[in-house]
Amino acid sequence: MQDYVEGSPLTLFCHAESDPPAQYTWSSNKTENPETRPQLSISSLSFDHAGNYICNASNPETGVFNSTTLEIRVWEKLFPPRLWPEEFFVKEHMNITLNCTTSEHSSITVSWFKDGKTVPTKAIPSKLNRTLTIPDISKDDEGLYTCEARNPGNSAMSNAIKVAVDSTSPPGKPGLSAGQIVGIVIGCLLGVALIVVVLYFALKSTGVGRMESHSSNGNIPSAPGRNQGVTDTKPS
């Protein structure tokens, strides 16, 4: 069995020891070929040329003959797949999906590579490997990604795309851990409590001062019902 790509040439040779020299006939897919030489040539293979090729060699005097068979398979010619989007610049922990556009024929397999090596196991391919999802992306996932289409006859590599990951926090909005957030909340609550206590004592002190000021204005309080006035008397 031999594999060829559509459009490629095919040349088959057949040889048999015979005296006098053997006569040759060719057939393929149960169809006789007019070629009578020990060589059969096809300039450009198509899918219709796939099948079993049989060479028959016979002695023209004795009639003794022999035959041999070779299976020829013809495969789709592959062109470089298109990998898109052309580049990724994403925030850390996001999910991204890469798309490899190539033939949908079932005989074609697609493989993914990062920096020339098989992609990490965390990457999730689709059923036919035409897409690749990278979950919870990190700095370790940065690099050049490619996909390769392959069948038994040939293969083709895609363009490379660059994946870059931004692991920094947005300006003015630094990331906080759970412990830091709890500490900030507790600090705010203590601050509010302290302000309340200070205000309470401040207000209380102001009220006492007013009472003392009223009692020391020079008047002497008298018992209820008594005349609080003072009568001047002159000697008689």
C-alpha cells in the first residue's frame, strides 16, 4: 500500500524473469489499461485513481503468467491552516479560545503546539481539534501557538499567533487579599467607634460648663415664695 497526494504523479514498475521476455498488461479497479510495457505512469492523480493496481506478466510461448497487486491511496492536498485571532493580549485568569481553520474531511487530524512543543495538558481541544480553549490563563501560557493539519499523504503547518498575559492589577485599583479586606473593615469600624466616643464626651463637657456659668452670675438663689429683691433702708 502506498499513499499519494492528489495532483502528484504516479509511476509503477513491474518486472518478471522470462525467456522470451514477458508480456505485460495492467488493470486497476477491474478496468483494463492499454499499457503493455513494464511501466505504468499517471501524470496527475485524482481521487478516482485510488484503488488496486494489478500487473500481469506472461510468457508468450508457454503461456505461464504471474501477477502482483499494489494498493494506491490518494489523499487531499493540504494547505496551511489559518489560525486566528492573530494575537491575544489578555488579563490573567481569563479563558481564551484559538481557532484552526482547515479542511473538514474526517481523514484530517489537527495537532496544537506552543513554542514548537505539544500544548500543556490544561488546554482543552474540541471534538475535532479545530478549536483550543485555555482556561484560567497565566504567565506560563504565554508563547507562540500553531496548529498542524495532517493526513496519511501530507501535512501543513499554520501561521503562528502570539499569546501575551497581563498579570498586573489596574492602575489605582490594586488587588487586595481577603485578609487585607477584613483588616480594612475592622479598622474602619474602630475608627467610627472612636469618633462616637470623642463626640459623646465633648458634648457632655459643653453641657456642664453652661450650668456652672449660670450659677456663678452674681445672683443668689432664694427659696421659692420668698421675695428675692433687696430693700434699701434709711436711718430715721
